[in-house]
Amino acid sequence: MRTNIFWLYIIFFILQSSQINSDDRIFIDQKGYLPNAAKFVLVAQPADSFKVIESSSNQIVFREKLNRWQTNDPATGLTINKGDFSDLTTSGHYIIDVPGVGKSFEFLISDSVYLDVYHKSLKGFYFQRCGVDLTTEYAGVYSHTKCHTTDGIFHSTTGLTGFHEALAGWHDAGDYGKYVVNAGVTVGTLLMAYELFPERFNQDNLNIPESGNGMPDLLDEVRFELEWLLKMQDQNGGVYHKLTREQFAGFILPQRDTAVRYIYQISSTATADFAAMLARASRIYQSFDPLLSQLCLAAAEKAWQYLEAHPNIIPSGGFQNPSGTNTGEYGDGQDFDERLWAAAELFVTTGNDKYHNYFKDNYRASGLINSPMGWQNVKALALLTYLTGNHSAINPTVHSQIQGSLINYCQTLVNKRNQSGFHVLLEPGEYFWGSNSYALNKAILLIIAYEKSKNPDFYNTALDQLHYLLGVNAHRLSFITGIGDKSVRNPHHRPSAADNIAEPVPGLLAGGPNQYLQDPILKTHFNSSTPPALCYIDHVDSYASNEIAINWNAPLVFVSGYFANISGSTNVQTGDAAVPRKIQLFQNYPNPFAQTTTIAFHSDIPQNIQLKIYDLLGRIVIRETLSASQESTNRFEWDGRDQLGKAIASGLYFYQIESAQQSETKKLIYLNRSNSK
Ligand SMILES: [Ca+2]
Ligand SMILES: [Ca+2]
Ligand SMILES: [Ca+2]
Ligand SMILES: [Zn+2]
């Protein structure tokens, strides 16, 4: 008898908790969807159908069946049903309701739905700037005084001694080191975004110190890194591998990290990455800053001369931390791909046969495009540079071979997406350190393949990777700080951990699930039988799943920026006055109303909004200043009373919201039952 009661309690408890947590089983992109792109909701619980509800009117605008999509998804162990609402193309705010399961987060359908992701992820680089004050004007609550002002001292292994000024550049990741090799794929990806799609990446209004100077802010941000990189080249053309402490700093603010930071020895991977980055920069900055462009080209050619003089990898076997040093190693025993990338960039910039011949002699050495780029393997960047480069000497046969390999590889990616419960380009085994960036780098290949082929599967599969990062994952989490209703809160990021501010620095992408459990926290929570995609924890100590890094944010900038500016019609603007800060006002509901009504609006940025309600003669009834958040719908409840609390007369009124740049007005009808005749 007691046992029965005990079991009743247990069953009651399970029922209760499954109701409370039911929303955890509905997966949508927490930002939302482009009007004309594919749209899916995933539900990891048996259910037959779903409804899409327009938030402000509470009206059902779409209803469809759910179908079984994956049974025992190999990466998560979940059984997943899928609903397709691609046919809903009307812009607005929505919620998905799955009867018997629950409701989703609110999301947006809009052409500009990813603008916020793009702006924040690019601004994320500004927050990583080293050696300068981050002022409140640009950094807000995350401001701090200049850090690491004595970079750097030659490490004894360089054979050199003393101080060599190497300020500027970005902190690499959750730590404060600066590593040339990881700058390589990062700068390469950011400059590629601008070079391929200048009309999508040319905004000059991202609120960094160089906003409004006439140069796209993406190029200003990269320039800050180039200024540091130029200081990392030795007189012999070789490039020092990194600038770090011997041991990682504790979780302190950057300006408090005053231990000696060393410049380590030259490596051929750093030298070749450097040559590639600066050769690419030379052609992109030519029209904005001819002097910088010349400096970059001279430095890149000098680096190439060093590589020619040292045909074998330097140091032998690749860079390794000397004894006594435990900061990031970025070791890589294969410098073939870095040299190939340097040759490709130098050829496209100069047209010089020396570089072209090197490229043509070596481009097939490890197959064509068959994997995405990463810090350790930049072959895909080399091949993409040749594929998308603009030079009359480009060999059409080589060009078409590379293009064919890209298209073929992207077909395999579409097939892989169709095997994955969450549409992600990661299969068991690929949930390694930085897995989120691995999916994003594949999305970059899909975008370029889409531009070449116009195959919509490539477009939508690339978008699926963004959806994955923004909530369509087993954790139902946005992996980007400060974006979405439920996002990473505790990144392994020293400034975020040390600043006594609850919200982490925004716009930073966490590494993501890591099935290899390469830190003690992951080992504590998971084991080898945990489904690979579940091996993630939002814990500050989980450096192997929850660190942030510049080479992970760079592909996020590329992919979110590509989809954020789909019209490609944005122009370089000058000054904050031209900032297109969008607000959108929705019809109040209920309307007409007798008791209370809700006025809802959306703002693309956090800002103060003036709300006014006025009558047919323009007399103000209500005037309020509201602080709008950009993450969700902002609401104002009104009970038909004026500023003094007095009930107003029945009739037609106007309501208006106004930001510094824009205003929108709609009508409402109030029925005052007590004073209507
Ligand atoms: Ca600018
Ligand atoms: Ca390599
Ligand atoms: Ca914090
Ligand atoms: Zn610093």
C-alpha cells in the first residue's frame, strides 16, 4: 500500500515535470527565419501537428502536420518530429504551439532577422582588442583601461633578447595570448567575406572608434590586427609564432594581467599564414589606405622569401612550446597548406608567375576541396582564393577543377544534413573541440557553392547551420552570448568571468559540444556513452566546450553577415545619424477595446522609445519613454486612462512610437462603457 502511494507520487512528479519542461522539446531558431527561406520546427516528443501563432494578435496563422524525421538520431539519441512552415512568408513575430507538448520561444520572420547576430559577432572582435582603452562610448559596461602595454620580450628560444614593441591585435580567445597562426584563418575568413560580398559587409556604423571614417568597419577591425601582425615579422622575413605568457593568467581582467609576455620563435606555418593574410590585405586596402596596402605587400613578399629559403618546415616537426611554457601551442606538423595559401594570395594580388607556378605545381597535392578550412589546415582557403580571385592569368582548367570539387563536396554536405536530426553538418566523431566552427566553415563553402551554382539546397543547408547555433540543437541553446532567449551565460572567457557583470560580453560564439571530453568538467559530467552532441556544458571551466575564440567568431561573421544583408543594398554610410535602426509597430490587441489593450513593438537595438497616444485633434493623452530591448517583443499595456488617470472618451485614437531615427503610427478604437452614450 505504501509502495503504491509512493509510485503515485513518483508518477505525479514525472507528469508535473514533463509539463513544466515540455517547451524543452520544441526547437526553433531563437532569432528566426528569412521570409523566403525554408523553415522547420523540430519536436523531440510524439505529437501530430503544430500551429504558428502571430504574437501580437494571438491569431493562428499556420497549421500543419508533424512528421517523423529521425528515430534515435545518432548524435543525440533523440527521436525527432519535424514540421515545415516554409510557406509562412509574412514578416512578424510568432510562437509555435505544439498541442500536448507546449510552446516555443518567440521568433521573428524578417529580411533583417540576422542583422543583430552579424553586428554583435563583428563587434565581438572589438571587445577582444588588446593594448588600447575600451571606452564606455564603444564598450559600455565592458569598458576597461589599456592592457598588456609591455608586449613583448623576446623568449630565450628566439636567440634574441630585450623588448620588441608588439602592441595591438586581438586577444585570441578566452585567454589573453596573441597567436599568428590562429590569426591566419580568422583574418583570411573576414577579408574573404568583404572581398566576395563588399555590398553586404561595408557598414561603417557598428559603433567602434573608426565608425563613420569612410572605411567599412570590418576592414577597420581587421586593420587593428594587421597593425600587430606587421610587428611580428623578423628582419629575415620569418614571423614569430606567438606572443604569450609562459602560463595562462588566472581569471583576472586584462589590465591586471601584468606578467611578462614573450615573443616566441619563428615558425613556417606562422610565416606562410602571415604572407597569405597580408597579401590579401594588400589588394583589399588598396583603395582605402594605399600606404598600408604597400606595407602589407612588402611584408608578404619578404615572408615568402623566407619560405623559399627554408623549404622544410620550421622548426623541424612544427612549433612546440619550449619547456616551461604551457599557453596555446597551435602546433602543426604540416605547412604545405599554409604555403599553398600564401602562393594563391600572392599570385592573385601580384599576378607574378613565381607564385602562380608554385600554386599550379602544388594545388592537387592532397586532393582538392574535401574539407573546410581550420587554423591547422587552410588548404580550402588557398583553393577558394584561386576559385574566386580576379586575375586574367587564372588557368581555366585549374579553376573548373576546383569549382567541380567544391560543388561535389557541397553535395555530400547536403546529404549529411539529411542524416542529422538537427540539420547540422556534424556527424558522430566530428563533435571535436570547436565543433560549432566546423559546421560554420562548412556553411561558408555552401554559400560560395550557392553563389556559383544557385542550388537552393546549398543556401538552405548553410542557413541550417546558423539555425543550429541559434537554438536548433539538443541543448535548445543559442551558442552566441547575448543573442536569443536562452544563450550561453558562462563562457570560458577571462573578461566575462572577472568583470562582476552578470551578462557575458555579447556576440561571442562558444566552441560547442566536444565528445572527446578534453577538460575535467566535461569528464565529470559525461562519459564515453554520452551521445556526442550532448557533451557540452555552459560552465566557465569547460574550456574544451565553452571557450570562445576569434577563429570561431570569424565564420559566424561571414555566415550571419551574408544572410543579414540579403538584399546586398546597404551602403557605406557616414556618421551615426545614418544608422538604420529599425523599429516596427504592431496593431494593438484587442482592438477595439473596453478594458485594456496591448501595444507591441519591435526594436532592432536596445534604445529608448517615445510612446504617444493622441486624439483626432492631436492632443496628447499619454506620453511615455520606454526602454526597448531588441531580444523580444516590447509591450505596453493601456487601460484607456490619460496621464492623470482619468478615463478618456470613446472613439478613435492614434498611437505612435518614435526612436531617434524613425517613427510609426497606428490607429486604435476605445469603447468607454461608462461614458459612451
Ligand atoms: Ca569605419
Ligand atoms: Ca597546416
Ligand atoms: Ca561577467
Ligand atoms: Zn591585452
